[in-house]
Amino acid sequence: MLRRSSYYEFDKEFKKNEKSLILGIDESGRGPLAGPLVVTGVILNPDFSHPEIQDSKKISVSKREELFQIIKNNSKKIYVEIIWEKDIDDLNILGSTIFCIKKILKKSNEVKCKILIDGNKIIEDNDKIKFIVKGDSKSLSIAAASIIAKVTRDNLMNQYALIFPEYDLENNKGYGTKKHLDAIYMNGPTIIHRKSFNPTKKLIKSNKIYNIQKEYVMCERYAAIHLIRKGIFIEEFNYSKEKLGKISIIYFEGNKVIFSHILKMEKKDQFTRNIQLNIEKIKYLSDLSKIYCSEKGLSYNIRFDVICVTFISDNQYILKIKNGIKV
């Protein structure tokens, strides 16, 4: 096995000169039962090296987060492709990986570089592209990509953990631990579970899906998932105070605090009417928003949104957002 100091020397073998660039590509999330697949490509500055960059699986959480910032600050380009659970089921995990890699390769056409990809050959291997088995343990560029992919995916799973606390996602990150498996058998799979992966697949085939979640709770969760997939970082999910009610979702947009209330619609054409009928019911948002801003030491620069959700099926829904509701 190569020592850490060898990572930089390994990459130098693929460079024509000191100014040559390498695009390292790696992924995170091929094996979990829940959550997305994240594939990243990193082009480091040609003169950059760091003795602590190595395979992301061998680094502590705090060290990965530290190196994540260092890599971002010392890269010419970073490409991040995320493919969500339903698309993974449709394409299968190998097809999903190839799909993301090809998107990165297309985007990187603008840069002249050698391309090193972790793993066995899954697409064309030519003079420009080289597949490296266990590349994250050999190449600085691939190891850097593995860290970006791992931290990006872990952050997404931490967001999912706010929405689905019963599945212990903050600890298992979607992998099939005993606690996670027990939760799937007890509560059933959710929209973030991969339906083509066992044991979810077996549960579906045997009709043993126990969906005990109330419809309104599902609306809140689907709305939160929608925002996360749009790149929004959720600060609070179901923030509540006794006797004052709760705010379903809180997030920031620049220095503005966004408070979102969730409504369930039976039909997608009831959007405007549904909001008008519920304005009186959601006036508590104003009082709760003041408490939240006071607790966090925030200036009262806020916006109230209403998010309406209409179910089509277990995995499909229509979502509409009305920004700037006066309460």
C-alpha cells in the first residue's frame, strides 16, 4: 500500500509537466439503502499537495470537514453530480454512476487535463482517461474527490436525519445497520429509500410495508425533501413552542430567515383557494418567528411562505410554494 507522501508522486506520473492538470473522479453512496449517490470531480491546483489528504473512509469526520475546505480553496474546478433515489432505482447503481461520470466529463471538456477515475473500467478507457483500482488510496486527485463526495453526501444525510429521525440516519448515513433495518421493518420505507435495494425490495414484493405516518406529516417531509434537493440547507424542521404551535421548516436565504408553513391539497388546482382559507390559521407564525429570531440573536429580517403538497402516489407529489404571505 502507498504511503500518504506517495499520493502526490503517483499523480505526477500522469503529468506532462509541472503545470499539467489532473481531474480526479470518485463517488460516495453506492451501497446505502437510502439517500442519493454523489459523484465528484476535482481539478487541484497543479502545485498543490497536502500530507493528510487520503481515502475519505480512513479520515475522521472532523478531519474530512477540515480537508473539504482546504481542497475547495486549492482547486481550479470542482464538479458535483447528485442523483436521487428514484433515479437510482430507474437506472440501477452502476448506471447511475456512469450517468454522473459522463456529466462530469462533458462539463470538464473546457479544461485540458488527464482524467483519473476510481474503480474498474466502466466507460471508455483511452489516452485521456485512466481507471485506477483503489484510486482513492493512490491518487491525490482521486482522494480529494472522495473527500468532497463523502462530505457532500454526509451533509445531505444529516439533513434527511432531521426529517426522518426514527431511521438513525445521522449515524448510519443510509447504510444497512441493524438500527436502520429495524426501523425500515417497523415503519416501512420512505421516499428517500431505494426501492430496488433489499430489504426494501423484499418488503414491497411481500406487501409488508407498514406506513404508519400521518398524511400531514408526510406533506411536511415531502416539502422538506423538495427544498433539500433544490440545494437549500434546512436549519429547523418542526420548530415548536407549547401552546403557540409549530413552524414546519425554517431556513436562510442570504441574511433573511424563511418560515414555511405546509398545507395538504386534495387537488392540485386548489392552490390559491387553499392558501386563502388557511391564512387565519397560520397567523401564529408571526409570534413564533419573533421567538425564534430572539433565541438565535437574529435581526427580524424574515419572510413567510406557504408550501402546498398534493399526493399522486407514495413516491410522487406536486408541490407549489407561495412566497411572502402576509400574516
